[in-house]
Amino acid sequence: MKFAERAKQLQPSLTLAISAKARDLQQQGEDVCSLSTGEPDFKTPSFICRAAEEAMEAGHTRYGPAAGLHALREAIAHKLQNENNLTYGPNQVMVSNGAKQALYNLFQVLLDPGDEVIIPAPYWLSYPPMVHLAGGRSVIVPTRQDENHQLGAAALAAAITSRTRLLVLNSPTNPTGTVYPKQALVDLANVLRQHPHVAVVSDEIYEYILYDHNRHVSFGAVAPDLMERTFVVNGFSKNWAMTGWRLGYLAGPRSVLDKAVALQSQSTSNVCSFVQYGGLAALRGSRECVHAMVAAFAQRRRLVLQALESMEHVHGLAPQGAFYAFLNIADTNLDSVVFCERLLVEAGVAIVPGAAFGDDHTVRLSFATDITTLKQGLERLQTFLAGL
Ligand SMILES: Cc1ncc(COP(=O)(O)O)c(C=O)c1O
């Protein structure tokens, strides 16, 4: 069978593939600690599940508006105003099948062949394939560990060309755990002011998962004058432990949003109707459940940081947000795929090679798992490293 040009390079998501491989091995009776997943191990809070069940019972089981349930779009606009200081009306919000589809639709409606998208590395692994599928070209800009993996103003300015269409920002960042402070965003906004042809999309999917004194600042809040070219992507997967619900959203200028909604209406029609009532309950409800999950992540993060102190050959920064430890393995002289394969086969621990995130000297360890598995995985990693 002949494939379309755009499908030729297409590969399944490596993180999903590794988690699936770890699960397969476990099902075959192998003793595997999976520290690879990008999802909270908690159950979705029950008040959210109940809201979706009640919606189903009440008959909200039919097609709905392509842009999403009006009440949910209103609640999202309200949340963006109150929590992020961003002014969007409900008609500037589209509910999507996860943050993933929000990004996918945005790239599809903004990019022409050859248009460039600036992506700071290490990056979430789905950005470049999504850009490619839209015909765009990813311009990967490396960041440095000793600069806390933040994209700096000078690096951004140097990457912009006449073909640049979009900058992708992600804070808190997957996989590095970086949280951009306000000043860093102000500096980036100053660069963008000099380049009116460049828009920005801010992926804020981990916004509540913060440690120590780190605060989440939305890019749009520091640059209200750039709102006409600022997009926000967010969702329910990470913050409310709702990965399987597939519920996210995009907010931005009306004209682009209308196109993204038109694309949705021609492709997936609408997000599952009763699922959206779960999202509505999440937004209207107290954030207590989120705080409890973040407190559990913070405890696990402390465990990881303690364990890392006594590990040989690896080092990394303490994550400021999200639920990943991002480790530099350059001292092992192994590339990241070989490192992860050996760790899985020889020690029974699944983690993700940094090659997937654009940095082959690193690996990503997720601590979104129970304490017993985490402790066992860390002990095995320690033994594996000591034996190298
Ligand atoms: C940075 C980032 N953005 C977006 C997503 C996609 O989230 P969703 O489950 O809402 O599609 C993920 C999921 O891993 C992510 O890490």
C-alpha cells in the first residue's frame, strides 16, 4: 500500500508505546516497575464521575455543538479569567478531545507548507509530529540545564525567520519540570513584539502541579497586548486525573477558533457529550481534590530527589512542576534508548529515553505512580547504575 507523504514518517507516540510494553511484560508475569507513564495514577474524583453518570442518565447522549457545551465553554472562560487573568469570551473557547486535539487543530488551521514552528527542546514528544502532519517545519531550539531549561529571549530572537508562524511554550514543562517565571515570559513577549507575524501557543496542561514556591503564570497574562496572537491550551487530564476522558480546550482569537471548530465539526463532530458534564463539575467544584493529588506528588518527588542523591552517573534538576524527574545520563556513555532498553531488560524498570524529547543524553522518570512501585523502581535503578 502506498502511503501519503505526510504519513511516511509517522510513528506511534514513544511514551505510550513504552507504557504499553511495560504493561504487556507485566501481563506475561514479568516483574516490571513502570515509571514511564505520563498520567496520574489516581482515580478521577468521584463528584466528577457522578456528574457524568447523571448527565448520561439525563439523556445527554446525543451530538452536541462542535465547539463544546455552552455551559462548559462559559465555565472555561470564567476559569481563565479568574485563575489566569486572561479575558476570553465563551465563543473564543473550543472544547477538544484532550489538549492533544486542541494543539492538532490549531496547527492544522494555522500552518501552510514550510511554515516554521519554534519548539524549545527538550519538548513534549507530540509537538513535532503534529507540526509535520500540518505541513509545517519544527525549528527545535535547545535549552540548557544550567539555565533551568528555559528558552531565553536571545535564543528565541535568533530562531525567528520570515517563515516563523508560531512559538510553542509549555510551562510547567514536560519533560523537564521547568516552570517559567513571570520575568522569563516578559522577556519572550518583548521579542515577540518585534515580530508581529509570530503567534504563540501556551500549553498549560500541568498548571496546578507545582512544587515549593513555584507559581504558574500564563503567557497571555504578562502580554495582554499580544492576545490577538496568543493561544492557550489546557485540559483536565493531568490536573484532575482524567486522562482517559479525553477532555481539553483551546482558547484564542475568534477567527482562528472558528476555523478550529469547523475542523472539529468535519472530523470528530464534538467531544463526548456526557464527558463534558464531568469537566463542568470539575471546574465548578472545589480544587481540594487537586491539592490532595499535588501533595501526594510532592511526597513522591521528595523520595525521588533523596534517592537521586546517592545514585551514580546521573544528575538532574529538582522539578518545579509536573510529575517527572529529568535525568542527565551523559556520564554513562550510553545513548538514551540503549540505557532504557538495558534498564528494562536487566533491572525491570521502564522509563522513557530522552531521544523522544529531543535530548539523547537524558531520560525521563515519572513519579506518577504508587510509593511501593516508585521505591522499588528507584532501588533497581540505583543497583543498575552501580553495576555500569
Ligand atoms: C505537555 C503536554 N501537552 C499536552 C498533553 C496532552 O494532554 P491530553 O491528555 O489532554 O491530550 C500532554 C500529555 O502527556 C502533555 O504532556
